[in-house]
Amino acid sequence: MQLSYWEYKSWFSDVDFTIIGSGIVGINCAIRLKEKYPKSNILILEKGSLPQGASTKNAGFACFGSASEILSDLEHHSEEEVVKLVEKRWHGIQRLRGLLGDEAIDFQMHGSHELFPLYKPELYEKCRESISYLNSLMAPIFGEHPFLSSGNRFGFGHIQEKYISHQFEGQLDTGKMMRSLIQKCVSMEIPILNGVMVHEILESNGGGIIKTTDFEFISKKIFVATNGFASKLLKSETVKPARAQVLVTEPIKNLHIKGTFHFDEGYYYFRNVGDRILFGGGRNLDFDTEETTEFGETQIIQAKLEALLRNMILPKQTVKIERRWSGIMGVGTQKSPIVKEISNSVYCGVRLGGMGVALGSLVGKELADMA
């Protein structure tokens, strides 16, 4: 496709900054760039009709790491690294709330609760005995001890009698968050072009060449914010896709469950969305199949989610599933995001490890600040 004079002149000439990906990271990067360089010409490219990946498909958890997740991370990272990562998640949520406001994203801090299935008594004991240690690590971040033991007041089935709760975790409305971010871009006159697939980025004198399915153009600086899809453009970076499958129930009469919940080291997670239950996870049942950039659901994971929903989360209740979907995260051997300069013209902010809601706004800022 040949661009007309008007198309080229209006969108693709004299581009200072191009962001590839219109998710949480990409839009926050664009907003920060516009704040720093108000006269700059900024363009966001998005391959989907809506932000692809996980930004509009996540569960809306404002979370920083359950007790079992942090203990697992400590087996592969130093205390300093783990604390720094949790601190980034905390600051990322505060930045997002400050940028958009709690009402715009329907932020609610009901706290979170980690459940421990009866079939994993060793994990329960390990986490329970580590509460004091974890609180000593995390207190400098939150200003007080975040973790505490609490009883099974929601009546979940087949779990240990105590939860480990986190006082400062919360939930938000993913759709409202992304609509608010997009609206902020529009108000700052930052165009988002949907349906543009970028296939290749090449270095050029004074910038980089962006090659799409239909055309190519030059941008002085390019920021890759495609997270789970990053390996298609960044061959040198280790980012593996990780599909997350999710379902949501029809409205449930007299639903008393409120808050966010995790179990099995964060591989399963659920929350209330008004009078519905949103439930996702199960990637650990079939890691190989779920290492994919293809959206979709599998019978093994959906069957497990439904069984856990009926036996653990809502025992003795009849529930119906209204909708199922999946999102694509970016993960790796390290939990910390990759925010770096790839070349003279190209930068990336990827590998958010399933914590995009918490980390995305901060990673977007850090990415923009590298320009």
C-alpha cells in the first residue's frame, strides 16, 4: 500500500518518538514523553483493534506478591533484588492511581488473601512460619507489616483454616483503566493507530526504519512495549510468551466474596467483579502448551478452573460461566522487567512477568526517561 501525501504528512513525517504497543507500558511511555517534550511528534502503533497481549485481558489485580510467590522468588534472587522488585510494583500502582485517579479506574483496596489447598500442607506451614520474616523485609516498603494470618471467613472449601492476607493489595477495573489511559493520550494529542502490524525495525541514519505490513517510515526514536510478543521484534532479548486463561461467571445472588485471592504460588487467582467471580490461572498444568502467542483456551485448564470454582471457591453453589478468554504475558528466568537501550534508536520495556498492572506505569516512565 502506498501512503498518500496526506497520510504521510499527517502521521508519518518528522516522527520524533514511535511506541510499538498501546498497552499500559506503551501509553505510559507516550504520556511521559509528551510531558518531557511537549512539542514532540509522538505516534503509538497497535496491531489489534484493542490493545493486544494482556493490558485489556488481565484480572485487574493491584498486587505485589503473595507470601508463597515471594518465598519462591527468594530461591532464585537475592533479598535485595526481591525487595526492589516489590517496591517497584508498589510505586507503579501509586503512579497509576496518581495519573488517573481512583474513581476513573474503580480502584478498591479490600486486601488480598492467599489460600492453601489441603493437598499442600508443607507449603502452608512454610509460609505461615515465614510471616515474621517476610514482614521484616516488606515493612520498609509499605510503612507497616503487610502480611497477617486471618480465618476462612468466606467459607472456601478444601483449604487450610487460615489465609495469609496482604493488607495493601487491591483491585481495579481493567477496562476503565485502559479507556482512561487512551482518553489521556487523546487529550494530549498523541495518536494511536490500530491495526498496524510492525514486522521489522532497522537502524538508519538519524533514527530507525519501522517496517509494517503495508508501509514503512522513519522515526527518530523507537520504543518496543509489546511484552509477551517482544521476541518477534527483539531477537537478542529473552522474553517468553505465557498465555493466561480466564473465565467469569454470570451474576451470583448474594455473593459475599470481596477482595482478591491467590493460591498455588500465584498460579491461580480470583476476585469478585461486583456480584461475579473472575477466575484465572492453571498455566502450571501445561507450561509447554501455554508458552504461546496464540490466544485461546484448552480443555485441561478450563476443566480444572471449573472444578476448583465449584469445589473450592463456591462449594455447594450452582454457577454458570458467562465468558472465557486468554491474555499473553511476557516472562523469563528473571522476574525483573527488561528496560534498556537496544541500539542508538531503539529501546524496550518488556517482560513484566504477569505484573503488568502493578509495573506497567512505572516501566513506561522508565522507558521514556531513557530517551
